[in-house]
Amino acid sequence: MKIDIGIDDRSRKEIAGGLSRLLADTYTLYLKTHNFHWNVTGPMFNTLHLMFEQQYTELATAVDEIAERIRALGEAAPGSYSQYAELSSIREETGVPSAEDMIRQLVADQEAVARTARSVFPAAEAASDEPTADLLTQRMQVHEKTAWMLRSMVS
């Protein structure tokens, strides 16, 4: 069926494309954070193990919200590792870095996801797509706060 929500087809495609990049970044960060939760060691183990769990749980919820917004705009949400690898700005970690290196990577990645969310904002605003703008605002707040909290743990 034709979609008639007050946003033209071209704008819906453009916004969904940006949200697909955000979804890929979010899912990749989810996987990385979960990996670090499993593999962190050292004197900050308990603190980081619990903090990473809170973070990946929040990211898992966000993945669903972003994908559902893409679908509401009438586009298919990417859902494979190969698509995410192509779309994401987050670098995978295949090794087991030190706890401090994990924190530093996650700071950079949280900031990268905030930048991706911010990059979609102009298209959402131009199309008067308030639901997407609201989602983007929420995501930026979460990622900027999380980056600050992680950054506060290293000198």
C-alpha cells in the first residue's frame, strides 16, 4: 500500500538510509560492548562488567526502536552482519584489549554513534519528521552521556 504520512517518498528514503547507518552503528556497538562485558579483566572488572551490561541492554532496545522507525517509513531495515559491516562507522574488535583500552574504544564509538545520529537530523527536520527527530535526540542524549561517563573513568 502507498504510504501517506505527510513525508514524500524521496525524503522517507533519505531518512531511512540515515537511520540504517544509525542502526548499523548501534548494533555494532551493541556487539562490541557485549564482547567487552564478557572479556573484561583487571581491578575494574566488577564495575565495568556491570556497566557494560547496562550499556548493551540499552543498545538492544535502541536497535529495535531504530529498525521499527525505518519500517514505519516504508523501508526495509538492514539485518545482516554484512550489511552492518558495510554501513557502520564502528570498527569491530576481534582481540581482547585491556580494560582501559576497552573504555577508550567505547568512548570513541559512543561519540561516533552520536555523530551518525546528528548527521540524520537535517533530513528529518527538513521533512518535518518529528518522530525521527525525537528518536535522534534521545539517541544523541544517551550516547553523549555514556561517552562522558566512560571518559570519566580514564585519565
